[in-house]
Amino acid sequence: MSIRRIKEVAVIGSGIMGSGIACHFANIGVKVLLLDIVPRELTEAEKAKGLTLEDKVVRNRIVNNSLQAALKSKPSPIYHQKFASRITTGNLEDDIEKVAKADWIIEVVVERLDIKKQVFEKLDKFRTKGTLITSNTSGIPIHFMSEGRSEDFQEHFCGTHFFNPARYLKLFEIIPGPKTKQEVLDFLNVYGEKFLGKTSVIAKDTPAFIGNRIGIFSIMSLFHAVKDLNMTVEEVDKLTGPVIGRPKSATFRTVDVVGLDTLIHVANGLYENVPDDERHQLFALPNFINTMHENKWWGSKSGQGFYKKVTNDKGQSEILTLDLDTLEYRGKKSAKFGTLEQTKAIDNVIDRFPILVDGKDKAGEFYRKSFGALLAYVSYRIPEITDQLYKIDDAMKAGFGWGHGPFQIWDAIGIKKGIEFAKSEGLEVADWINDMVTNGFESFYTVKDGDSYAYDPEKKDYRKIPGQDAFIILDNIRTSKEVFKNTGVVVEDLGDGILNLEFRSKMNTIGSDVLAGINKAVDIAEKDFAGLVVGNQAANFSVGANIGMIFMMAVEQEYDELNMAIRYFQDTMMRMRYSSIPTVAAPHGMSLGGGCELCLHADKVVAAAETYIGLVEFGVGVIPGGGGTKEMTLRASDTFRKNDVELNVLQGYFLTIGMAKVSTSAYEAYDLGILQQGKDIVVVNKDRQIATAKRYAQLLSDQGYTKPIPRKDVKVLGKQALGMFLVGTDSMEAGKYISEHDKKIANKLAYVMAGGDLSESSLVSEQYLLDLEREAFLSLCTERKTLERIQHMLKTGKPLRN
């Protein structure tokens, strides 16, 4: 059987979703043809230019405007703006024959069956036999769409539902049509996970598929419950956000962002199309939602929804909240619950659920009520929407940003307790749940030999979840494969001679325990293993050094201890660089400050595409002190080429630190000099990252890794560079672009990166630069304004400009 490869994709429809999908295929290096309809009339601007409806610029106006709007939007749908060149635009009249070259055609037009069928009729005439053709519908039954099409079309047709925004939300639902070939489903399942970086879930052709069926139920359930419990918008968002592992936007803010009109459209569709659903009435809109819809209070797109941004009497921006009783906007109210206070010390979200549902206040009542309804509901969706419970959990995590799916939450609070909560709401769970309990099963999930298994209701036993062979799940091996542990790290044996060092501190900050753990991991690896990976599967790789510890030492004026602490950090980073085994860093999410410095000193970086990495120390009034300043100076030196204007090269690296630049994707980190072309790589699917990093550590070891020799050949430019930087900071201060303290920090940075005030260009050692870096860092820690910046960051999480 020939291997199917995707070299070119055609996306039909350039709205927010279509442009987003086109950008994500461009992200992974695929050539994209993006087509949309031809305008039927000229704009005033086009008339003024004397253009006609036959001009190419007019005929492609809709598609070009849509794509440009997408590329300018924030957060960006594209990893790097240069990737946009992989997208070619056109229209459905002049360019439709070009779909013959596409390996996959994706329809993303308006959600109307009649229009979709017209589009498919056209495409069927021009597509090449065997080409994949899919619809991104979010709810129209797939079997209706391919009626009347050719046999080959129907065999290669199915639904492929991306969630918006396509770059960031991981859910990729695949919905077979009546005649879809199994090989097509198998290919899309693997392609979605391996190349698009998605969580692929094959769903049944039922209304709203998996993600929206459960997600919309959950939101509608809360809409009805909020009145019963007499709760405010703020209270619900407090209880349904990060405390239970959900996005900060929680419930009502999420609806504002997505658009209430969009939610209503899907909820109405479900009300019409699932008449036999045991909770059918829950999809009927409450009165307050109907009123908001009539008023066009749809959220961000209309300027007001559950929240409304206004300018108050003092000219300041203020967020007002909708009172659900009066339907009038009022000032925000604080939401506090004793139950939540009890979970503050519990970092691991899954461990909070038993405490939350036992709460004696309104929060506890809310959780028992909402979880009781949700757990009963998902039990009845098997086998209706899917045969496997893990697919429901995967869909909710990947499509709605839930930290844990309903069945994982059920495991956390206990199956029997979940049944009790449902009964107290007057609800029953599905028979297979009661059978499962009767047969002695106490959890939906279990782990055997590092692999995850889920209960299969049909088999009445656990079944290994497929597709894990490409992944290493640290949660599954942490206990059984533990080699070393302290309060800051766990070191696990990944097998094949490779260790993994996992940060386990709060926000994965790097303090003394983490540094001790890094040194211990290198010791163990050098003695008994072939290589070391530094990686974790938390929300973020690391937000940097423990600035609370630095602040306490600086306030107490314990400068000798602080000097030793900084030196320890530097020495540990150098240990990563100059160990006798290869070290591979696997950053993802926020990889800031000290987390970035660790990556700079690894032999190789295997970064997740969604890595936001940078040296941000300026924000707290210091320069990078864990080898970051030294390393950027060294990299500038290595970049100098004959006839270069070396000052300009050095200035680029200086600005990366001085402007606290953070990449918005791993690909942008190459531009900043943080990742290195030809050495460091990017992985689109974060789930594969640890396994990929392990393979590269093995490869480096197998190639005969030799311990590097410390560098003594770093070219610094001395007074020539220092003078240029000082003139620059003077003019920046004079123009009021930076404060006096900003200038002081920048001048310290300049001194280090110039190699001091040497009279001419010289070759120096890394240790020479580390000593300059440490002295500069220490001196800034004696400044009152630096301490104010650190304190402000600790209190608010935001930088202070002073």
C-alpha cells in the first residue's frame, strides 16, 4: 500500500476558522491554497481607484482581507510571520481547478447544509481521485453532506473538526461518514497527533460530536444552576477557573470571548437534534440568556456580555459585571469561599477535588450540584457519542482547556461519591457504572508498567489506551522509576540509559533545592547513565529563579550569602554545559529567566512549538545572573564573521536582554539567539516532547559524546562597545523611553557584555564573564528601586516601572 503524504492542502473558506486552519498547516511547513467567494459589489475605496469587479485584486479581496486580519490578530495564529509565505490565496471561480493538486481539501464555509453541498458538488468535479476531503463543521451531521457525491468522494470524506483558535486548542475531532474508508480515519488520526500536534479523537456522527456535546451541556447546566443557588457571575467564575484546572476565563468570561450568539446557536441545535436526551430541557435557554441575545449582548464582539469594559469618572478603564437578577451592570464584587482557602496549599489540582466537594459552604454545594449533573450526563453518553470514556476526557481537556476530564474528576472524588452526588440531584447514572461498581472496579483509570488503561464498558475490564507508544507520561512512571527526589525535583529513569530531571517546585521556580537536584542528577548520570533530559509536563517549564529567596537575602543585606547563591546558580548551569554526559533541555510554555538560562547551557534543546522563552530579569531590576548574560555575549562572539560590523551583532544580543524579549513561539526564539539553527529543534506535539528529547540524548551518547572544554576564546569589544551602549542609554533616557533606573540596569548589562572597559578587543574566558555578571547582579540587588521591582513582582505578578 502506498504511503499517503500531505504536501499541499486546500482550505475552502477564509473566515476566522478557515484562515486559522490555513495558518496552522503553514506552521508545520505545508503549502496551503486558501480560497473564498468573489465579491458581488465594489467598496467605495475600490470605486475611487477605478477598479472593476473583474480586477484580480477585487476578486480576491475577501480572502486576502480575511487572511491579513488573521495574521494581525493576537494571539497570532502563526508561529512566525515568515511562514505566511506558504499560503497562496485565490477565489472559488478563478482558482477552483487548483484543488486538483491538493492532497487534502478542507471545507470551512458557513454552517449551512445547502451551501456546503453546493461547494462539495463543485469540488467533486475538480479534486483528484483519492484526495482526502473533509468538513470542519461543528455540528451538521456528516452523513447529510456527502449525499449524491461520487463513490470515491464518499470513501475519502469525513468530518475533521478543529477547535478555534486552531493553533492553540488541541482537539481534533474526526467524524466518519457512512462510506468513509477505515484507512482514511487511521491516517487522519495519526496525522492529527504527529504532524498537527493535536489530540485526535474519532467521534460518532452524533449532534455536536463529543467536545461541544459535553462542553455546551456543562455551560447550560451552570446557566440553570446559577439561579437555583443565587450566585453571581464573579462567584461562578471564581469556582470554575484555575482552582479546578480550567482556564482563567472560567465560564462567563469564556462565553464572552467565544460569543454568546455562537453558544446559543450550538445550544439551539442540540435542543432540536437530541429530543431523546435525558437532560433535553437543559438545552432550553434560560430567560436571562434570551434577554441578553435580544439586546445583542454577545460578549467581546459586541462590547458587552457578562462583563463590560467602561471608562469611569476618573478616566480609568473599569470592568463592570452583569447582575443576573436585574440585568444591569454594576461594579465587580469579590468572591470568597472558605472551601477554596482549604485548597491553597495544594498545588496538584487533582488532589483538590475531594476537599472541594466536601465544602460546608456555598462553594461545596455548588461543586456537589454541578459535578453530580455532569457525571450523570457523561455516563449516558457512552455508547451514544463514543464507546470509550477516555475519549470524552481527551475531548474536554483538548477542546475546552480543562485540566482533567469528567471521568478523571470522578476518580478523584470517588466513584461511589459521584453516584451519591448525582442521586442528590434526582439523577441516576447509567447502568454500566453500577455494573462496574458491583464487579469491584473502584476507578475508571489505572496504570500498569508505565501505561495508562481505561475501563471499557463493553469489555467490562480495563483496556490499554492506544497511541501511547510515542509518549512518555511522567505521571505514570514517577513513582516506579524514581532514582532521586528532594522537595524541588524528581529524577526518573526513562530507560535505555537516559535520566529525566523533573522540576516539582511551585511554578517550577529554580531555588536551592532545584539546583541541588540538577547537580545530583548530573552526578548520577555521569556515574551510571548515558544522558540527562531536563523536562516536565506541568503547564510551564519554569518561570525562572526563586526571586523571593533573592529578595529576602537582599533585604537582610546578606550579600556574602547572595553572592554564594548566584555563584551556585552559575556553577550549576556550567555543570549542565561541561558534564561528561549529554544534557537535553525540553522547554514548553513559559520558560523564563533562569529556565531560559538552563536551556542556553544544555547540549541540545528540544522545544515544544508553544514555548514562550526569554531572559526577563530586567523586569525585576537585575540582569541575567545565572550565566545568561555570559552566554549571550559568547553567542554574539561566535556569530562574528569577517568584515561584520561586530558592534551591530553584539547590539542585537544586548537588546534581547535589555528589552526582556520573549518569543511567542519556539520558532521566534531562533531570531532572539536563544535557540540555535542546526542544533536545537522544535516539536509540534508537546506530548511527544520527552520521548523525542530522550532519543536525542541517546543519539548524542551513541555518537561518542565527549565532555566539552571550557571556553577561553570569547571575543569581547571593550571600550568600543561600552561607549556605544552608554551613548544609546543616555539618548533613551533623554527621550523618556526609559527611566533612570532602567538606564542604570542597562549600563551594568553593557559593562558585562563589553567585557568591561578593556582598551581594545580581547579574548576572555567564560569564567571572566561570569564574574562580571555576578558582580553586576549583586550590585543591582543593593539598589532600593530593584528591591521595589522584585517586591512588586512577588505581590502582583506584574513588572513595575520605577
